[in-house]
Amino acid sequence: MMESAASKRHLWQSLPAITLVALALRIVAIHFLYTDTWNNFREHLLFGFEVGRIARSIAAGHGYGNPMYFETGPTAWMTPIYPYLLAAVFKLFGTYTRNSAFVILALNALFSALICIPVYFIAQRSFGRSVAIVACWMWALWPYSIYIASAFVWETCLSALLLAILFLWTFHLKENPGRWSWLGFGLLWGLSALTNASILAVFPFLAAWALYPLWRNRQGWLKPAALTVFGLFIALLPWQVRNYRTFHKPIPLRDNFWLEVWVGNDGHTATWVDIMAHPSVSDKELAEFVRLGEIPYMQEKRRQALDFISQHPGQYLVMSLRRFVYMWTAFWNLDPNNLEVEFHNPANVYLTVSLTVVMLIGLWQALRSARERALPYLLLLLFYPLVFYLTHPEIRYRHVIEPEMIILAASGARFIISELLRGFPELARLVRRPA
């Protein structure tokens, strides 16, 4: 009997078991949520938005381009890895078909479930095995991680997985700084940037944290730094060359930054983004995009955004502060339409605020007990979201760093429970009483 109980405890603490549960939950959710992706709204717009349009163009043999419904030529709207992945699915299973929806959502579910693995090893390094197990279960059961993987075609789940691996790799380099590990570190940063350009915002800070012990101990940090930068450069070079040859000007990663600034800063304040200023939704903007072409259109959005910000600096500051609040609470105003985003009720705000609060408790405890161990988490939380405060936020943008947030939240939950047990001795005795 005791052996059976021990084996059950071992099973629920098993990383493979938790990962399989996470995958199963997401696959089941796809059955109920796939129509959020597979429908005929605006000619399959919700099937990947611009990513879906580019993938359709690739699958049809028209090359990497046409991010809108009409043919508009080559594009640098998105970095290439996820559009090519979706194009491969379209090629094998049909463009905008139900089978393709199931396959790409299943891949997203797999990426999301696999995040359990780096979450476990990061948390174990940072806070111990018990927190690692709790963090894995929190990720497996976290409603956002299930919903985004099962209902939304975008690179979010793959980006979250890549960043979690990079975060774990950063810890590894801190402990075992092998020469080729630095080169691989740079290469993976480059591939991650070609999946989601925003990830690159934290590259210099995490790389510097990993290099710091070498600099402090005078062990020769320049060569590892050079190998990391070289790996990044090699990974990004083909995309840079393609963009220069196509557009005859350097486009580092994507060309739509100023459009994103404009749709978040055009005077619209009822929501966090003015979707009617975006060419994928607005017929007027689409016509302008087709008339001007992609690069001149983006230059015009740059002019409009900078003009508005320069004429309304106070409003821009207030909007940036509101975006900061929204990123960490999912609250914009009391408009029922805004409260019904994603989960279709105010539980969206409750879930987001709860994770933020418990995460901050975990971060506070980590800063108190081991500041150096907590620093990479702090760097990630400070620098990854900055671009979204300046442009416009979405809760799914935050999802990319939610694995690390959940690790901190698991640590915070352990602290809260330990304080409760300390304050209520009888409860502590009840919890520790053998079954």
C-alpha cells in the first residue's frame, strides 16, 4: 500500500507526465476552439492574420509577400520562420483548410506543452525541485497557455518556448561557459529573432549577465562575447541580405514598427489599439497600402505617428502609462467590450492580476534571498515589454515571458503558503498529518 502511494506521488511529480498532461489538455481544447481560427471572416483573416496571408503566398508559389488580401508584392512585415512553417502546413494539408487548422494548432499545442521542460530546469536551478514541480503544473493548467495554443495561429507559443530555452541556456553559461556553447547561444538568439523580433530586446542584458562572471574574474570575456555576436550575425545575415536585395535598403528584421506605433497612438483612446487604423481591417487603409506600396506606406505611418506624438506629448505619456497598466492587469476601462477580450468575461482581468501579484511576491523574495539569482528575471520583466508600452500591448504579447513569470509565481505561492502555515499552527499540523 505504501509502495503504491509512493509511486502515485512519483507520477504526479514526473516531468514527462506533466508535459503529456499539458499536451493532452491543449489537444482537447483545440476540438472546442479551432473555429476561432478556421472560419471565413474577411476571407480567413483570423487564420493567422498577416502570417496566414504570407504563408498562403508562399504555398501558392508567389514568394514571401502579400501580407494583405490583395497581391501587394514582397514583404518584410514578419520575420520568416513561422510564416514558412505555416506555409509548409498549407502545402501539405491545404490552404486555409480545417485540416491545416488542426495541424498548426496541434503544433502550437506541442510547443506550449514542451515549455514544461525548460520551466522545470530553470525553476529547479533557481528555487529547488518543489517549486519546479509546482511551476510545471501551473504552466500545464494555466488558462492562457491552453487558450493561446489551442485557438490562435501566431508565433506566440514557439516564441515562448525559444525564449524559455534561451533563459535556461543563460543559466547554463553562467555555470559552464564552454566556447561552443557561446556560439550556439548566439545562433539560437538569431533564430529566435527570426521567429519574433521582440525577443531580441533582452539579448544584450541576458548575455551581459552570463558574461559578467568572466569579466569579474578576468577570465577573458571578449572571445565568448565575440562568439555570441558572431552566432547572432550568422543567423540573421541571410534575412538581412534578402531584405536589402528585395527593397534596396537595410531592413534589420521587420518594416512595420511605425504602423504599430501609429495604431496605438493616433488619438484613439477607447481601446488599447485602434484596429480600424490597420490595413488588415480597414478598407481605407488597405487601399492606401496598395496604392503606395509597403515601404512608402510604412514611411507615411512613421510621419503620422511622429507628428501626432510631437503635437500631443502629454497624451502619449498618459497612453504609455495606461499601456503599462494594461500589460500587467489586462484592464483598460470599464467598457464591457474591453472586459470581454479572450475569456469573454472579467475573469480575464482577475487571472492576469493574480499572476502579476503572486509573481511580484516571488520576485521580491528572490531579490531578498539571492539577488544575483533573481537578476535575469528582473531584466526580462523590465526590458521585454518596453516596446509594447511605446506602441500598443496585447495580452498575448506578454505570454512570451509568462513561463518565467509562472516560475516566480510558483516561488511566491510557496512563500504565501509557508507564511499561512506559520501563522496558523493547527492548520500546519493538519496539512502535515500523514494520510
